[in-house]
Amino acid sequence: MESNGTHSHKRKLAAEISSSIDHDQMLRYQELETHVKNILEELQIIKNENRTLKSQIDKLQQQYDQLASQNQKENSEWNQYSHKIHSENSEYDTLVKQFEERCDLVESSNQTLTERLDSCQQTFENQLTNLQQQLNNFGIQDTKSIQQQSVDKEMSSFDENNDGGAIIEEALCTPCESQISLSTDEIQYGLFDICE
């Protein structure tokens, strides 16, 4: 059997061990509590940061929505403007094509008109030449007719005045180039060098 002293020593040792275990557990509990407290503080900081980030995200989302709305409006305006430009370009191309066709038509008409003018001018020149020739011929014939009528009139007057005498005509004297009066017979025989 164990003695009372030995038994008492064991109880004392057990009490010390229990006390030591309780102290260690207390220290561990305090460390764990401190660690949990630090974690909770960090979580609170993270929550605050998340709240701040969420607020910033909400603001960014609002800005994005505004920009999206503006972009949609600008895209709509741009599409309308682009459609208008395309329509105007189509109209411009049509006008340019019509203008080119009209220019070609005008050029063709000008060429045809030039050819007609050249033909008319040539016809006019030919008609003018023919008319001048006819006028010249008419003038010569008319002059001859007038001269013949004048000679016939003078001859008739001379016959009336001379009662069948020698016919006197005026001619130019060859040496002195003065006008002289000669009979028809003398003129016929070439007597042009007899001065008065």
C-alpha cells in the first residue's frame, strides 16, 4: 500500500498539472480570442471597403448607363446622318449622271448644229456665187441693152436732123486724144488720127 505521504504528493502533483493545463488553456483561449477579434476587425474593414467599392460601382454604373444612353442617342443620330449622307450621295450621283448625259447630248447637238451650219454656209455661199453670177450676167446684158438703146436713139435723132446725110459719130483722136466728130465711114476706115 502507498503511504499517506505518497498519496498526498500525487494529489499535489495532479493539482499542479491541472492548474498548469488550465493556465495554458486560458492563454490559448486569450490568443484565440485576440485572433478572432483581429479577424472581426479585418472583416469590418473589408465590409467598409466593400461598401465603398459598391458605392463607387453604383456611381460607375450610373455613369455607364448615362453614357450608354448618350451613345445610343448619338448612334441613332449618326445612323440618321449616315442615311441622309448616303441618300444625298445617291442623289448627287444621279445628278452627276444626268449632267453627264445632258453634256453628251449637248455636245452631240452642237456637233450636229455645227455640221448643219457648215452645210447651210456652204449652200449660202453657193447660192450667193450663183446670184452674183446672175447679177453680173444681168448687168452686162442690161448695160448692153441700155447702150444699144442710146445708140439707136442717137442714130434716130441724127437721121431726123441730117435728112439722110452722112452719119457723124464722136471718137477720140489718136495723136492728141481729144474728142473729134467723124463720119461713120471714116470711123469704119480707121481714120482716128485727124485732129480738128
